[in-house]
Amino acid sequence: MPLAIVHSRGLDGLAAPEVAVEVHLTGGLPSVTLVGLPDTEVKEARDRVRAALQNAGFEFPRKRITVNLAPADLPKESGRFDLPIALGILAASGQIPAQALVGHEFAGELSLSGELRPIRGALAMVLAAGGMGRSFVLPASSAREAALASQVRVFTASTLLEVCAHLTGQATLAECLATEECPDDGNDYPDLAEVRGQAQAKRALEIAAAGAHSILLAGPPGTGKSMLASRLPGLLPPMTQAAALESAAVLSLAGQFRPELFVVIPTGRRITPHPRRPGSVVAASRIPARFRWLIRACSFWTRSPNSTAGCWKRCANHLILAVSTSRALPGKPSSRLSSSSSRR
Amino acid sequence: MNPCPCGYYGDSRGRCRCTPDQVLRYRGRLSGPLLDRIDLQIEVPAVPAEVLQHAPDGEASAVVRARVAQARQRQLQRQGKANARLSTCEIDQYCQPEASAAALLKHAISRFELSARAFHRLLKVARTIADISASDAIEAQHVAEAVQYRRFAKD
């Protein structure tokens, strides 16, 4: 059959709409055409896929190949379509059975040798795939975070050959399960007892943590504002599962998510995030500006000249907010932020 | 944030060299509407040398965290969400102060000229303080403490 359809997902903010990768082979001069609003990284998949297929021992068909990424009006970015495109070409040229592709969704970047590279936003994609009843095939390092969304089966693969062996029934890919680790009591956060004096500020931090209130610390330089604020994550109660997965998905979009910081409580499959590690929660400044307000846990800014007043108002409403230097005050919207918001 | 460009406004040794105009302009960068949305506004003063030389005195994070978790548990059992996320009608339902507390609140609103939004936020903070002390009712002491955390904007 000269036509194959492979299911994958794009990313649009936190949403991960379904993308069908359609590959059609026809006679004519050998060429590869990619359509469906592909970004530069997606267009470059042509060369990666060609090299990966040849190095994995497959034949790259000498035909006129048309790859369509549907829906046509959704912009597609990043290398996560490499694996679906490669599988589509293999299925359309009859090297793997097209029927085997139906129950799966695929995402992964290919290296020239045919190995799979990690992708960004795996958790958001798997969360969105929840209701479809398909299983997900992902690169090994992305699968671990994606397995936290327990309603979808996630298979982990490290090479293109492994995926093809799974689809032809020669071997089965390992299913990735959420790892169970012992709950950490947050010992690696700085301790509040290290701050001397400042009884009122400590009490205010306790109230902020208990009721999820926003907080502003003001005072002369060197009196301990940043020191106090950095101890706030260590006081927070555990997040709920929904809030945990949401903030994990945001971190996953920014490529910052570290699954080892999540704690899975075995009874009832409840996932509790680690609300108390600076790397996972506090470094909100590296998350794209338009997503920052989504993080429910705790965000801590010092010197954030890119914030607009609008962004800060949302923060004050949604976050426990610790402002520690005057540089963080809202001024005029910076050109970087306004250009990113106008793109949206 | 700092109270003025040099940071020493209000220092007892008079180290601040900023003009009143500079201070006003500096404070103006944080707009009133924004400040009004922040529940807890705390001044962090300089720590005296004697305190710094003593051994650390406060509670450890683990002790505070246990109290915080209990208070949050009370909130979730009562209303299914944290106090800061209560809507206006939920505030009417869950954050009714006692008679003495209501009188104090009325006085505080006129004394500090609090906005309607500030009033609601103050009630939510008072509710949290009552939760930390495991009290079902919002008493006058809880409201009094909550009012303390709104003073910065009025200075």
C-alpha cells in the first residue's frame, strides 16, 4: 500500500493536539516533500530520516515521497516527528506492516545512526493522549517522565530498530512504569532554623505556605529576604495529583523536568510531586514567560526585568510569590516579552 | 524589594541619602493595584548584632511544615481548596468572623482605608491564621494579626 498513516502529537502551549503523519509514495523522480506547516527542525527531518533508515539497515524508497502533517493549520516544530515520519515511510514501502501502527502514537527525534533522542514536552503529550486508548512509544529518557501519567501505556525504545521489531512482532518493547521511590521529607531544602531573628517574617512565610497566599518581603539590602524566600518551598505541603502533573507538564515543556524529583505513593497510584526541590519548582525564571503563571506551587523571582504588570497581577492571584529585589518590579513591557505575546 | 533606591529608608542610623521624591518615584514602580493583590506584605528589618552572634533560635523547617500540612488539611476538608483560592461567596460561607473580630475588622477598614478586595483578602488570611491555630472560629486575635500583614502599603 503506497499510503501510511502514523499518529503523533504536536505541542500548542500545554495542549498537545493530535497530528496524523501521512506518507504517500508514488512514481516519478525520487524526492521528499514535507507539507503541513513544518518548522525548520521538522523540514530537516528529511535528511535525518534518510540517514537513520539507511544506517538501521532499511531501504530508503527511490520514489516520490509526500509527507503530510495534518491538521494543516497547526504549526509543527521540533524533531519529535522524525520517528513517525520514518515509520510512515517504512510502512508505505511495505517494510513494516501498516496495520501494526494503528494502536500506537509515536514521538522521537532520530540521530543519523538510528538511535532515538529525547524530546521536550513528553508528559504533556501523554496526558493529552489519555482518552484515545492508544499506547505511546517514546525515547527512553523521555518515557520516564511520561510514565507518570498513569492512564496511558508508555513503551520505551532506544533505537529505530527496536521500534520496528516491536511492530513486526519479533520483539516487545519494555513498558515504562512510574518508578516508586520512598517519599523524601524535603531535607535538602535550606532549613528555616538557619535564619536568625526575623520572627515575624518566618511567621508570615508559614501563613503563606498554609493558605497559598502571596507574599511580599520588603527591607534594606542584606537583611535576609532572599534567604527567607528560598526557605518557603521547604514549608509547602505536598501538591495534589492534578496540580503536580500540571506543573510537571509545564517543566517538561521547558525541558527542565526531572522525574527523579517526583515521588509516587504506591497506594491508589497517587502521584505526589516534590514541591520542595529548588531545581524543579523554584527556577521558574527559565520557563517561557507565558507559562509561568500556570505553575501552582511556588515561584520565586529575583531580578526579573521581563515581567509585565499584567503578568505580575496574574502571579499575585495565582501563586505564592516572593519578591526579593526591587529590580523585579514591573516597568514597561520589555520588547522580548511583548514580541512573544504578539506571536501568540 | 527595598524601601528606597539605596535600600536604607527608615534606618535608625540615618544611612538613607535618598530624597523624598526619589523614594516616592521608586515606590511608584510597584503600582497600588498590584500591591493590593498581595496578601502578606512583610517588612524585613536589619537584624541587630547581638541576635546575629547568638545561636540560631527559630524552629526547624520540618516543625513548621508539619503545622502547615495540618492547616492545609483542615482547609481541604472544609472547602476542598486552599484559603487563597476561595471565591467571594465562599468567603461569606467559610470566613465569618466572631462579633469581636468583626468589630475590629470594621475599625481596621476605616483606619487603614482598605479596599473591598483588601477586605476579602484580609478575611482569607485571618481564616488561614485561625486554621494554623486549629480554631474553627475567626477570633479577634486572628484578624489583628492579619491586619498587621497589610501595613506596608499604607506606610
